Amino acid sequence: MYFPVAEINLSNLEHNYRYLQSLVGEAKILAVVKADAYGHGLAEVALALDKTEIFGFSVALFTEVLDLIRQGVKKPILHLGKLNNQILAACRFDQVRCTVNSYNDLELISNRPESAAHLKIHLKVDTGMGRMGIPYSATKEVLVKLKQIPNVELEGVWSHFATAEDRASGFREQQLDRFNELISLVKHIIPSVSFFHIANSAALLDKPEAHFNMVRPGVALFGVSPFRQIDSNLRPVMQFKAPLVLIREMREGDTIGYGRTFTVSGKGKYGVIQAGYADGVPLEFSNSAVLFHKSSSLKVSGRVSMDMTSVNCNGSPAKEGDMVTIWGADEEHTRVEYFARQYGKLPYEFLTGVSKRVVRKYIR
């Protein structure tokens, strides 16, 4: 098996869902499965979670909505992004909800014929992220307009934290205060609204007062803490591995890889792993990262290339054909959070960077 593999543990995924649900009590969980479920495989992840008590799913793109429907997912799907006629057409499926993010979105649903099918929407209000969402100052005006549009049900109102991972920032408190004010306003104008949600993974784990009656975890479902500190209650879902395809003896003074950035000091064994930056091995791993074969450590030697990564095999029992763990085992030094801290990257980058040519293998 001379190709890289991302082993996806669906039992760990289900464990993480149950753990997160235990933290939020009666609040509903709307799983964020955009970007191919953070690189884990949209269909397989959603179908596994669809069998649990999870409320539903949220995605960024129209194509992701269609993929979920085609795969037979039965639970609600919230489209988070820009509204267009394709999304409106997809809302003929009762499970699909769309987001109103702007005045243009509001105009689009206002111009539907009166005979149009019942439409469930969630209104996004910008409480400080500065991206999508109705301006906070315009909330009352928009709510009044929404109330007048026939066959439109405002099912939920939501926002998004800009600094959820920053415990020292007072800005998330400001956003939370605004969201609480927003809830009071919504309940006064449209009291039938069912859900209010602002908590992502970080706020779910660290800010109970932000749970309200719905939360939107993403990366935590996949066993990774957004704080770059390992949470022992979360189990990693992805283990990224690749085979050693060659081990050779190198002499002192030999160089390895593009740019000749590594020079062998003393003779020794060096191996080639069949995975590179085209598969998701970060270029930053060049000459620095330590990968793992069972109980032995293999330091990256030379520059990570498109398809291959060279490692120092001295003192390791590794042999050609053995699999090497790039990240994702249970040990702390193999976890995504560890590498995120070490290289100053976001944990999300590692997961979503695993490319399509890496074979996903689903296990329990």
C-alpha cells in the first residue's frame, strides 16, 4: 500500500458528539461539516452523525447542501453562506434552511411569488465579526420587514464570535452582550423564533453562557481543541499516515532533497515517506518535524517535497512498507494541537489541508 491514508475513526466522532452534547444539556447541536467535514469526508461523517440524536448540519456552499441531500441525510441542513436562487430552489426540501445575511438576501426572499413554498430561514446579525450578516444597528428594521413576508418562517437568529479562542479578549464579552440584547429584541418583534446560536467549538467548550439553545461545533467534533491545548475528553478522529517506500544508507556529506538543505552528519539510514505538501504535509515540517513509527521518532530531513518527505531512520526498527504517523495518534506529541502550537498555525489548517488524493479509510 504505497499511498498516504487518512484513517477516520467514526467511533471517536460519535464519542466527541456525545461529550459535547453533555456539555450543552438540552441545547441543540448543529454540526459544522463544511470543507468536506474539515477534510474527514462529508458524506461519511454526516451519515454517521445522522444516526445520533444530533439536531442537524450546517455548511457553507450550495454544493455541500446538495451532497448531503444526495447522500440521504435526513436531518435539518442550514446553509450559512450567501443566498441565491439555487439555495432558494433547494429549500423545496423541507430539511433545508437558508441564511439571510444581507439586504440583498432580504430582497430576494421578498420578491418570491406569494404562492411560493414555505421557507425556513435563519437571520445572521453581525455583532462584531465584520464579515457576513445584517448590520447590528439594522436588526429592528429587518425583523419588521421579515414579519411582513408571507410563507417565511424565521426559525433562528445567529451570529459569530471574532475572538472566541482568546480568553483574555474582552471583545467576545461585548459580542455576547450584543447578542443578548438582540435576543430580547427578536422575542419582542417575532416571539415565535425557535433558536438562537452564536457558540462555535471554542465558545461551546469555554463559555457556557453562550450556549443558548443551539450551538455550532466544528473542529471539536473531530477531536481537536481550537485552543491548541489538548482536551483529554476529545478523541482525535483523523490519523494521517503514509508508507515508508525506501530506506537507504547515506554517507557523511551527502545531501537530501531540493535546495540541499540537509547534510548527512556521519553515515546512517534515511527513509522516504510517500506523502508531501500535495497531500497535506506542511512545508514548515522541513528539517524540523518529528514523525512517528510505533515507539520510534523519525525526524524530517530535508525539504518536504510535493509527493515525498525524507526522514532520519537511525535507531528505528522501521522497514520499507511500514506506515508512519504524520499526526493524529493518541499521544500528545502526535496531536494536531501540538503541531499547531509548534508551528504557529491554526489546527484547522492541518485537517482541511489533507488533500483529496489521500485515501480516507473509515474505521470503528
